[in-house]
Amino acid sequence: MKNSEYTAYEEIISIYFIDKTWTTSGKINGQYYSNFDEIVTGINLKEVPNKNYGFINYVKLLCLGRVKIKK
């Protein structure tokens, strides 16, 4: 799942990996990789249907790194 995270200075694009139970299980942060676009194109990403998971789950995702994505 591709997600935008906002800081005081910039917008950061992150990729979250989702396991078979639709829970986020890992993250690649674009802030730390100079070749982030190459990494994103190299990974076969499937689109997450109904990505609107609400404000509370967005905060959980940023703070905890794990959230259950509804199908």
C-alpha cells in the first residue's frame, strides 16, 4: 500500500506491505532511500481496494506501524 505521510517540512511517500490477514507487516520509507522510485517500480505492487481506512487507523499506522486493512 502506497501512503503519503506529512511532516512539518515535506511529504514522505512510504510503502507498507500487507500480509494475508490484511494487516500491515512492514514498511519502506522513501525518506531513507535515494533510489526509492526504482524500488517501487521493482516491486510488483497490487492496488489495495477501498484504501480509505479512516483517521484513527491512519494515526495507528503512523504511530504503531500495524493496522488491519478492511477488504
